[in-house]
Amino acid sequence: MSTAEVQRPAMTATPRELGYRMPAEWEPHAATWLAWPHNPDDWPGKSQPIPWVYADIVKHLARVEDVHILVNDAAAEKRARGILRRNAVNMTRVRFHHWPTDRVWTRDSGPIFVRRDPDAGRESAFAPVAVTNWKFNAWAKYENWHLDDQVPDRVAGLLGVPQWTPAIDTPNGPHRVVLEGGSIDVNGAGTLITTEECLLSEVQQRNPGLSREQIEKVFYDFLGIDRVLWMNRGIAGDDTHGHVDDIVRFAGPNTIIAVVEPNRYDDNHLPLAENLDRLKSARNREGGAFEIIELPMPDPVVFDGQRLPASYANFYIANGLVLVPTLNQSADRKALNILAEAFPTREVVGIYSGDLIWGLGALHCMTQQQPGP
């Protein structure tokens, strides 16, 4: 069946009702999506090296899967192609799309894909992969987000796959739910991790008035989630109000990587210790404990008087590969070794991110995986 012939499910049925679920990041990818850097103000005073960091990342990704790159126009594509070719990137696996963006953090603004397993027990005519199109409002902080909010719809149209726009009925009418990909992580088997700071605090202003139960029900319906593990808050310097991809990540269906800070005088010590306690008390679907791997924080990264959200947990899992942000610190090697043990069947590669993190994001923030069929 061709893409154009894929049956479009009625939008009255939820992804869960049709057998879709959000797969874990380590499940096979068809591609990675990212947006090429174009706004120097995103890295004030440090923007010149950023395209070369991107080229290094794309070079590794193009070894193992296709890479879709969003650029503002033909001139931007030409510049990006030149940098990628000079960096010896396998250009046969790179696809460009002239879709203007506000920023480049595709993890948060891009589509969150769901996958329908072949044994879902329903008609095989439904597309194996679909898109959930959540509202993006630039972390409730910036006014220029409308271009980024269009990305999921553009991707669904290009791929010819169904999409859902999650919404909740309220007394004021339907509320399109705000969700960023960096605020959640899943094990592919029905469990999701997030933070109260990001999704429940009134400060965050993503979904004012929505309860914990309402948010969990949306995860149940649109991502196939049965259980939510709620952490408390994120790390110092996080511009996103507590994204989980800097603090806690799944490394397997029952394995969780938790960032720790042993220095009692560091601002991250107490919140990370509380998150670790919650994880140790958490139980899986069978009632057992999760295997927890502790990952150290780097030494504080400060630039121009600002504490930056540097964390080794902001890694990205690709086909046979794990890309890890490094910072030219002694803790880099320890973090890489821990992650190599956590992902024994994958190549673990460090990507210097000391300049990239000045944009308040790193490797996981800039990438979004498209699962394979």
C-alpha cells in the first residue's frame, strides 16, 4: 500500500483506540528531524561555531539513518550544504525542507510520532506511523513561536500520515494541549516520565487549570501511556521550567538513568536527590522496582554570568548510536563510560557542546526521531 492509499482513521478515535503508542527512543528510526541554526541571537556572541557543531552531529546521524533538515529558504540550504560537504557528511541521507522556523529546538516544536505495532489486532490498513500535533507556545516565554507551531502539520502532510491535535474540553471551549517533547520520556511499554514543575506548576503557563488527572488521561489517549512517573523539578539554568530530558531518561523498558549532584552546596543537589528518591520508590507495571543508573552532573557551566542547563542526560539515541554532550571536563569520560555500559549494543559518541549549550539546549533538544514502520 502506498503512502497516498493509507487509510485515514476517523479523528473521533484516539491513537490508543487504534493501537498506536509512542515508541521508545531506542526503537528503530526511519529518520531524525532537525532545524538548521539561523538566528545569531539564539547564541549571542557565540553563533559562528554552531553550524559546525550541527555538521558534526549530522555527520554521525547520516551514518545510521536519514536526516531531515528544516531551512528557511534556498539560500540557507546552499550554506548548510556547503558546511555539511566540507565536514564529509553522507549527503545521500540528508533531505532539506524549506520551512521557516522561529528557533531550532525540534524536540519541543516538532511532531511527536506514534507507532502502530503490526500485532495491534486491528485492520492493517491503518498507517504504521502517525503524528500527534501538540501546541507549541515557546515554553510560555517568547512571542515568536507561530512558525515552529506549524512544523508537525507540515511533517504529517509531507509524509502523508494521519495526525491528531490533542485537546481537552473546558468550560471555555476546546483547549489545545501544550506539550514539548523535551518534557517527557517514555519506555515504549506504557510508562512516561515528566516533571511537576513543567506540567503542573502554575508558573509554567502551558495548560493553566488542567489537573494531573486530565494530563495523564491525555497521555493515555494520545501516546498510549498507562503509568506516569512524576518527578519534582529540573536543573538550575533550565529555560524550560523543568524539562525531564536533562534529569531522568529511560535506557530500557525497566532501566532509568538519573542525574545526580553529590555537591551539597550546588543548587542541583536537593532537587536531583528528591527525584532520585521518587524513582527508588516507583514501581513498574509488574509491581517491581526499576533499575536505576546514576549519572553525574558536569561542573557548573557559566557564561556571561548565567548558569547554563548543562547535563549529560541530554543525549540522543539513534540507530546503533548514542550522541552525548561533552564539555571538556574531567566528568566527561565518566559520563561516557556510564552511558556505554547502559547502551552496550550502541556506539557512544561525545559531541562537544560547550558552545551549543549557550543556546540553552543540547543534543536531545535539537533532534526529533521518526520511528520506522
